[in-house]
Amino acid sequence: MPIRRIWPAPASPPLDDAELTALYGRAEGPHLRVNFVASLDGAVTLDGYSAGLSGEPDKRVFGLLRMLCDGLVVAAGTLRHEGYRAVRLSAPRRDWRREHGLAEYPTLVVVSGSLALDPAQAAFADAPVRPVVLTTEAATPPAGLTDVADLVRVGAETVDLAAGLAELRRRGLGQLLCEGGPHLFGALTAADLVDELCLTVAPLLAGAGPGRITAGEAGAARPLPLRHVLAADDGTLMLRHARDQAAAPPAGSAPAA
């Protein structure tokens, strides 16, 4: 389905994948991008799952954002609920990564305070790159988890997200893409670690019930300037908001949520 830029400088011809890739791009330095889809009335799920909100245009951008990142960050609850599989890319996208000096696949990073994870889940067992799990000093891993993933312990009782991101960047995972869930997004926002939000707005009303894309304790409002607006022929909008790279805090400087 065609996707067109409608702001800034509207471009009427549909954008191809190369043009979309250039629009989203990679930041010059360490960067945390968050990607979500929501309904017109702010719901984060439809019938309990985010997939119900995601149409062809969203899936196209979703795939490109995965191609662009070094590490794909997801909360353990979202990994379980959404049934994450191994993070794999198509051959053309793997080719693009190699041509740009990147590893063939991004690294899956799971945030889990309790380590209530199943090492047999395909996201771990079938992963082309060994995943990383950010966890706490107190958590006890289930049998087999350390066979399929690296545990990085940051924080005594809760995961210290700032320290975790600093360690990921030390490992060479500078460009991070977070796919949720809402509590992780809320914690990253509270710690002032979010550099960018890519939000797809699905052209439907979900009605009362589902939560928002962010959750947790209330915190200070944070400005995030609009960078572009894309639209698909089915009415889907794709918004990209990002702060100036110069305004981003140094890696690891923010307190943990």
C-alpha cells in the first residue's frame, strides 16, 4: 500500500523503501527510538493484542525500523503476551545491514526484573544472535536461560534502565529500538532516556477498555518535536517525533525509574 509524506514538504509520489529508510535513518550517536501503534482514541491494543491495530503500512515501517537498529528492546511481559519469535530479517534487509557495516541481525534485548522467561520460546531458542536480558541482582534465572541468553544485572531490586542502556552501548548496541510495552515506555520516559517516538495512528476507534501506549507513575511532561508525518492510502498516519541529538542526555546520565 502506498505511503506518502504529507509534512513537511508534502511529496505526492509514493515513497519507496529506500526513501522511507532515509527518512527514518540512523542517528549520529547513541539513540533510543520507541515504536508503537495506537487507535484514534488512544488504545494500545485491539482484542487484547497490538497486532489488531497494525495494518500493512505499519508493518512496512515496523520492519524498516528493525533493520535500522543495533538492538531491539522489549519488556518480558510484551515478549510473552505477543508471542515474540526470533528476530529475523529478509535477505534484502540483511544485505542492507552488511552494506552499511552492521551485524546481519539486530540483537534482542529483554527487560525482566523477575526472569520469568521461557528459554524454549522461539525468541531465545531460535535466535540468530544471542539475546541479552537486562535484569536485577536479586532475580534467579530459570533452568536453561543462561544457555540461550546473556544476563546483564543492573540494579538490586529493580532494573536500572540508565545503567542497562549504558552497558548495551558499551557492547556496541548504540542504536536501540524499543517496542514496549507501556510500562517499559513509561519507565524509560521517567528516566529521560527516550530520544524518539515513532507512532502509527490506526484509522479506527477501539472504544473503552484498552490502556494507553504508556503506563506507570506520573512524571514530568517532556517536549518531543515533530519531524515528519506520513500517510497511507487507507488513512493510517505515521508520526515521527524526536529531540535534537544535541539535546539528548549523555548515555547513563539519567537516574533509573
